[in-house]
Amino acid sequence: MGDIDKIHLLGMVFSLFVLTSVGLLVRGRLLKEKYALVWLLIGAFILVMSVFDNLMDWFSALIGVDYAPSALFAILIACAYLLLLNVSVAISDLKRHNKALTQELGLTRLRLEELEKKVNRLER
Amino acid sequence: MGNERTLIVVPAFNEQHNILRVIADIRKDIPGADILVINDCSGDNTAERARAAGAQVVDLPYNLGIGGAVQTGFKYACAHQYDYVVQIDGDGQHIPAEVRKLRLAMERTGSDMVIGSRFLNVHSFKTTCCRRLGIRFFYWLFLVLLHIRVTDSTSGFRLYNKKCIGVLARHYPSDYPEPDAIVLLKKQGLNISETGVEMRARQHGESSITAWKSPYYMLKVSLSILFSCSRTRC
């Protein structure tokens, strides 16, 4: 049982590390609350799973998986997918905003050039 | 078209060999229209030559791609309240004198957008078998999904009226925008028609759709069309 205890301890340490890192990042405004939420959920999930080790056995029996760790893998991979989707949405959003800003910058630059020309003409 | 104002939008990316002639032709054949070149972060002298030829030039700070470049033109047209926008590509494929045909078609049909088609009545344009196949596919897709006949959905040679300008300034597809823009406008209840025009084979440079990119192009555009069709709001 010594090994199992070690891995549970490791899981707890890791999840606490994730949770505090997310907390610190949000506090330091390096991570938006919107994106922090999904990370907090995953951290909390790992923590709960490490503390209550029979929860996973109960859950895998519930969904009809014989080998509990594979149920855990399935859940974690699903989480990773959702997280990546989240990131893709965020990138698409950034691209959209970036495009709008770029266009606006180009148009504004043209306007500035025209104004400069006009001013130069008037001053002469 | 009387006192109505027309803006010619010329998207250009590394077209220093073509841009002078394109602008000279536009000035000769469409006098009275304003010319806006969208320099999509070219690495050559496209912008300088366009300015020297007497066009207004928007310099984009990084390469947005054809969709983002053309939309910049629509935004400009919207802000300056132009009545019509014509897209003429900077590579010299589109012949400015043919804009007359687009105008006549718009007057005749009363539609909001007129596409200059290479395949309607005119048979001067040689294109690859692959591209022909793709265009046929889109023809059927449009017929099934939107119940309109478009023989050349990938043509960028188009005349838009004020209603289209408003819609497209807000939303314009980014990557391969031409077929997708048709769906967008149709979804807004605008009318689209086509007229046959002549086009030149390009003189310098290469088409953006190379052989190995074309399956991706087909897939991407088909998907965009399907998504655009399923969108309820613009």
C-alpha cells in the first residue's frame, strides 16, 4: 500500500500546486478569471480524486469500467480536450480583434497622411 | 451613375510589376472613381508605385490575407459613404474596362451585387481542370443550399452597392472569402447576379491556390459555406 499512498500524496501536492499557481496568476492579473475557471475545476477534481481514493473505484464501477485508472485517464483526456477548445476559442477571439485593430490602424494611418498633406499645403 | 460615388478597392500583395498598369487602366476606363489600394504588407515597392500612380494607399502593418485586406476597403467605403464598391485585384487579372458590364448588369437586374464571371457567355479564360471541377462543385452547392446559380463563385471581380458595403464592412470572411461572401449577402436578403466578363491570365506572380493547397481550399470553403448557411444572425 506504500506506493498507493505515495501517488495519492503526489496527486494532492500537484493539485495544490495547480490551484495556488492559478490563484497567484489571477491575483497578479496574468490570467483572466474567465480562463482560470476551467483550470480551477481541473485542479479541484485532481485534489478530490487524490483525497478520496475509493471515489474513482466507485465511479468506474458506475460507468462500467473494470480498471479504475483507465476511467481516470479518460476523464483527464476529456478535460484536456475541453481546455484546448477553450484555448482555441480564445485565440480565435484574439485573431478577430487583432484583424479589426490592424484594419483600423491602416485606415487611420491613411487619414493621418491625408491630413498631413492638407496641413502642409495650408502652411505653405 | 450620375453623382454617385464609386470606390475601386485594389487588394495588392507584392504586385509591383502589375500595380502601375492596373491603376493606369482604372483611371483611364473608370474616370471619376476613387482608387484605394490595400497594400497587404508587401515586401516590394507596391505601395510606392501605387502612390506614384495616383491612388490612395492603405498600408497594413502585417499580412492580413485577401479577406482582411478587402474588408479594409469596405470599412473605408462605409466610413466615406460611397455608393458603390468595385473590387479589382492588383495582379492585373481583372480588366477595368469590363466594370461597365457589371454596372449594366446591376442596372438591368436591380441586384445588390454583381459578380463578373469567367464562365458565363465568355470563353476566353483558360483555367486548370482542378479549378474547373472545384467551381462546378460550388455551383451545385450554391444551387442546393441557396437556390441561386453562380457559375464563378471564386471570382473577386465584383460590384457591390451600398447595402452590401454596410454588411461586408461589419463581417467579411477571412481566408478564402469570395464564395463565402455570397452566402453572407444572400442570408441578409440581398440579391446577387452574374454577368460574363473577360479576364486576363495573370502576368507576374502566382495564384494563391497552389495544387497541394486546393483540397484544403475546397474543404475550408465548403465548411465556411455550410456554417454561413446555418448562421441565423449575421
